[in-house]
Amino acid sequence: MSQVEQDASVAQEHPPFWEEVRTVFKGGHKDYTSGSIGRAIVLLAIPMVLEMLMQSVFELVDAYFVGQLGADALAAVGVAGSLLILVLTVGFALSMATTAMVARRIGEKDEEGARVAAFQGLVAGAALSIPISLLGIFFAADMLRLLSTPESAVEVGTGYTAVLFGTNAVIMFLFLINAIFRGAGDAVLAMKALAVANCFNIILDPLLIFGWGPFPEMGVTGAAVATSIGRGLGVAFQVYILVSGKSRIHLHLKQARVVFEVMWRLIRISGPAVLQYFIGTASWLVLFTIINKFGEAAAAGYTVAIRILIFALLPSWGMGNAAATLVGQNLGAGKPDRAERSVWITSFSNMVFLGIVAVCMYVFAEPLIALFSDDPEVIKIGMDCLRIISYTYVLFAFGIVTVQAFNGAGDTTTPTWINFISYWLLQIPLAYVLALPVGWEASGVFAAGAISQAVLAIISVWIFRLGYWKKKAI
């Protein structure tokens, strides 16, 4: 081979970075089991970070417009959102398992197996959404009262809760299909689906909440209707992509059947993941119950602060998702060492990012909270929450990535135990003691959250270094 031909071959195997970015964003496919690990992380992380940011835009937009209706409205939205996350833990776990199985099959170059796994996830998601809908439609007010929600917040939030639960299928499918895209390495498609959903939600929110123009004034309930319509249109876009062949996972009618062996593997992986999500979400709800003891201003301040913190953390979760995809695909390709290096590189990148976020949270806490409320007490509590919880973000950066790496390998049991120790054995008792007997009130809850984040990271990194996750078969 001549020198010119050799140079051309190298250029074809290693095209310029920005050319690869353009190719990926246009829907092109890339093999993430070879080539530069750093480049693979960036190519996956950019759309995944944007996807996660757009996921939180739903919550922030709702909080912004609903905040103009008062503290009781904000508190109701916060409690309802927490309840929905709790009951959707099964759906989130199913999404995690679907990503792991699809990524592993893609790494093995078994695209038909990836399609079959994807369809099993969708069938399971459809079945799960039905009882959740019935729960919300008939017991919305009762669920709000379970968390010691002030009666004024129950009154304005019952309709919001009923709509959000009643239309949970669109949330379920939005997560599941994006999990399929991520597992296949088509992270850009997941990002585009959320962009579609967000555009409609941002437009419809003020129209339906305040009754602008010909639209009815629905108050807090209008936020749920707008969000459900937006997400539904996002799902319609996803389905079009899946059946039109514009993604790596192209579903045909021949995959439209239940394959019990694959379904069982999916359920087996999802089982511990359900507990994993439930442990984290249930602890959050317990913290909300403690916060509610200090009044509507405390609940509203906590609601706003947590949504800002989640928004700030979403790029980190996006990087964690990128690590999960790389772990799954590289284990499937028989390259465990490459999978491990991917996780460490991602973890250190995440540490730098969250260090910057922590500084910003401390410096700009007051103006950030003031964007959503002008109540001085709400602003004070929200500021305390932002500052205290962000103290351990640098450590938490490693926990986010390594936990997702376990999940990407199909090892959902290890993160479940890590969550149990960090949240139930440590965070909940510590939050109660610091908030009530010690007398720190809401600040005690925030301090417990910061400490549990640090402990989770330390345990997760230690177990990850042992390397048992490399041997997980799925």
C-alpha cells in the first residue's frame, strides 16, 4: 500500500472530531467499542447531557409558571412530582434494564437480539402504565395527604396529580424508547424526542395555566395537561423513528411478539433496579414529609431548590448514561478493560463539572431561587438547600458515574445495596435527628442529603474497583 493510501485509510478510520460530531447529530452510527475512548465519551455524552437537561426543563417550566400561583401551588406540584417518581420506579428500572440489554446485544453485533429486547421492554411498559393510571385517577387527593401535604395544597393539586398519573403511559414510553436509543448508541435521537416534547410544553403551559386567548384557565391542572400533551407528541416522534428505520433499532412486525426468555431476563435485571429506584425515591418522599412539618414556605423552598439541583445534576447523569452505554457495549464486545477505562475518564470529567456547579450554587443561590418565588422565607430556605447539598458534589460525581456503570453492565443488585446503605440506613435517620431533636429544622434535612451523597460515592468507587461487574452475564 502506498503512503497516500495509508494516509487515506487512517483518515477514514479516524475522521476529524467535528466531522464525527456532525455525523452523529445527523443520525449516523458509530462503533463505540473501538477507537479513542475520550472521543467516544464526548460523542455519547453531548447528546445525553442535552437530553437530561431537556428532561428537567419540564419540571422547571412547570415550577416557573405554577410559582406565580403561590406557595401552596408550588408545594402541590413538588409533592405530586415526588409521588409520580415513586410509582414510576418500576418503569425507570425497566428502562435501565432495557438499555443494558440493548447495549450488550449491540456490542455483540446482534442487532436482531437488540430489537427483540427493545420490544419486550415496550410491552412491559404498556402493562405497567395501566394500574398507575387507575391509582392516580381515583386516589389523587388521598396520595397527597399521605405525605402530610397542607390541605390548601391538596385542594389545588388534586387535579394536577390525577392528570399526571392518568397519562403516565406517555412518560413511561418516553423513558423506555429513549433507553432503547441510548443502548444502541443513538443518543441524539433521545435528545431530539425531548426537544419536541419540551417545545410544546413551553408553549402550552402558560396558555392552559392562565387561560390566555381562547384557552381555558385551568390553574395548576393546566401544567399537567400541557406536560402530558408535550410528552405525548414526543412519544409520537419516537415511534415514527423506530418504525421508519431512522435509528439503529428498526422495529418490524416480526418483532411484535412476546419472547418469554428475553422478557424473563429483562424482568430479572429490572427486579433489583426497582428496589434501587424505590429506595432513592422513597427516601426523598420521607424527607419531603419531614420538610412539610415546617410549613408551606419550607415545602415550596425545598421544591424549587431540588428542581434547580436536579437540573444542575442532569449533565452528570448524562455522563453517567454515556458510561453505562460504553460499559454495556464494550462488555458485549469482550473488552472489559476498555469499559473500565471509560468509567474512570468519565468520572474525573464529571468531578470537574460538578466542582464548577458547586461554586455556582453557592455564589448564585439567592438569584436562582428568586427566579421562582418572591417570598422571602421561600428564598431563604431554598438558598440553604442549594448551598448545603452542593458541598459534597465533587465526591458525588464519582458515585453518579460508577453506579450507572454497574447498571450498564446489568449488575443492578450492587447499586441497590449501595442506595439502601446510603439513603435508608444513613440519610433518613440522620435527617430526622438533625431536623427535629437537634433543632436544625429544614437545614438538618439538607445536611443529611449532603452527607449521604458523599458516603454513596465512597462505597460505590470501592466496590467498582473490585471488578466483579465485569463478569455479569445478561
